[in-house]
Amino acid sequence: MSHTLAYILGIVILIIGIGLSVALHELGHMLPAKHFGVKVPEYFIGFGPKLWSTRRGETEYGIKAIWLGGYVRLLGMLPPARPGHPDKPGSMVAEARAESLDELGPDEQDRAFYRLSVPKKLLVMAGGILTNLALGVICLTVALGVIGQPAYTATLASVSECVSSDIDAGAACTDADPTSPAAAAGLQVGDTIVSWDGEPTATWAEVQAAIAASGTEPADVVVERDGQALTLTITAVEVPRTVYDAEGNPATDASGEVITEPRPYVGIGPSLGTVRTPAGEIPRVVGDAVGQTLKAIVTLPAGLYHAVAAGLGLEERNAEGLVSLVGVGRIAGEVSSAGTGTDMGLPFSVRLFSMLSLLGSLNLALFAFNLIPLLPLDGGHVAGACWEGIRRLWARAHGNPDPGYADTARMLPVGQVVFYLLILMAVLLIWVDIVAPI
């Protein structure tokens, strides 16, 4: 497969993943709504021109052209105006109320969403939010526990023929260089180190630790080759190696000279692959991901500021900062095409982990974003239901009459402002992803 075709495939996979996430999110709203009797005339994935639809009972299910979202239309989302508090004729609020209720017949008024009890409203509106949370957790759990995180493995990708004069610089072998311990013992590319001097080695870090522990003494090394276990005896040699600091840069002394230290050397290099995260650690890792996503939403204004500053060239782009769907699409394309062309060494498992992690992170972002308690987001409707419940509990506790439904229609002007702010944020992030991509 060509690099360009693989890049496009990655974007297509992302679009399909977003479409499925949106479809399940809207199902999270629709299924409890239907169960509680709310009338649901439409369930669509995407926006814009209709590509396909079918009617089942009273609901039309379909797909539209632009897969950047979706919707399920629940009738009666907004309550009628309170007696004595009429809306201004022709106002946005009045028209929104009419549109919300006009498809309900005289005998269907009890099927309006606003008539649901507070717990039922919360279940309907939180259903989509929790669906995204569940999808994010599932994607990350599979990526970590089934596919595994990218890591250097105990399988060999290289075996040096000699102990060169400058190992860290990758100097070529000469006739004067001695044969490396790995070549002398018969290690081959593709061998998997099973144990080193009696120490089991499942990861490259464990191989390195075992080599350091055995030093320059002869060590019995068990390798798996073509499905068979072989035992080889390897004697490492001590050579000067560069010392690196915490940032991965060569450490230097007061005079600026690179610091070296003698270490055992065998002459082998690991292959990149994936290592499964132990089951006991997965909840912590996934929990950290959820926490970081929630933190990003809380610090959204600061994150947007830094993204724009990076777009203006005032600072470096934060690789863990905000990103638009354009940026996410570019990342998906790069992940998908990383095993083609000049990058043939990148394993499929690494690309699969990255794609699953990307979809998991997107679902966590949708979960966290919809928690914002403002219309038109789901969190706005959740906040309205919570406010209604608080008012009714307070009235009941003080022996006052039922205050009635929370009038979320009054928040529509605020919701309209939020909508335009979301569009502005999306445009800014797309611009940043074009001029200063991660």
C-alpha cells in the first residue's frame, strides 16, 4: 500500500470511528427516552444533506453527509411558558418553544421530554455522556491490555558484527575491530531473549538490567529462534558509553566534555513492538487519562490561549494541548501510514495501539466536553434537570407549592452565544493545526 493511500485510510478509519462514537452517543439518549415514552421523530448521524434514511415506527433513522456529529430529536425538550410570564411574540425563545412542542398531538402531550421526572431526565441526558466515557475506557483498556503500549521488546532487531571504535556514534566496523560478543556467540536478528544468566527477560529493559547485572562474566542466555529454545554462552566486554541526562541529552562535565562510563557491551539492539500493561495497572492508567481530559476542559481558556500563541509563533506547540479535528485527522493519517514507504520498521501493533488510543481519547474528550453545564451541550440540560430537582426538594422541605419545571428555554440566548464561541474555537484550532501542527 502506498504512503498516500495509507494516510487517507487512516483518516477514513478516524471518520468511521467518530461516526460510530456519535451513533452510540445518540443511542445513549434515544434508548432511555423511548423507554420513558418520549416521542422521538428523528435519529441521524451527521449533518447536511441526507444520504439515506429509513422509518421504523414513528422514528426516522438516517445518515447525512457531514460526519462531524449527529443528533436525536426529542420532542418537548423545552416547556411551555409559565402562566403570567409569556414570551415576547416572535422571539427566539417563543419560536423554540413552539418548534419543540408543535409535533405533539393533543393526546401526546404527556410524551414531551419536559414532563419527565428529574431522575428520568438525568438518565436520558447523561446517557450519551456516559456512553462516550464507556467507549473511551473500553478503547484504552483494549489498547493497553490486549494490544499493548509501544515499547522496545526482547526480540532483536540488530546484531553488531564488531565492537567498533565509537559505538555511540555508530561507527562502521573495520578489520581492526574485535568481533562483538553477540556475533561471537551466534545471536541472530529475530531472536527473542527469554532469559539472561537465569533472569527471565520479557522486555528490553529487563534484558539491559540482566546484562548490567552479569557484567563481563560468562552468562547462559536462552533465546527463542524459529519456535525453538536455544542456550548460548555470552561474555560481555566493557566499553566506555555516553552518559545521558534526564532529558535524553549527553551529559557534560564542567569543561563541556561528554561524560562516559564503562559498561558491559554485547552488541544487540531491540525491535519496537508492544508490551501489554498488567491488568492491575490498567485502571490507574485509564483513570489518569480521564483525569487529564477533565483537567484540559477545566483549563480550556488557558489551553486555547497557548494554542493561539503557538500559532502566532510566540511559543512552542504543546503536544498534549488542544487540537482540532483537522489535527486529529492528520495524526490518524500519520499513524496509519507510518508502516509504509521509508517507515517499514514500524509494526502494525504499534499503529493499532495508537489508533485505538486516539479514538479512546476522542471519546473521553466528548465525555468531558459535554459535562460543561451550558446549552447547547448535554451538560446544560443536565444542569437544568438538577436545578429543577433542587427547587422542588427545597419547596417540598419548606411546605411550599411545587415550583414546576425548570424553564431551560430562558437559557437559549446564552446557548446561542456558547454555540458561536464553539465555532470560533473550532476555527482557531483548525488554523493553529495548519500553521503550527503538533
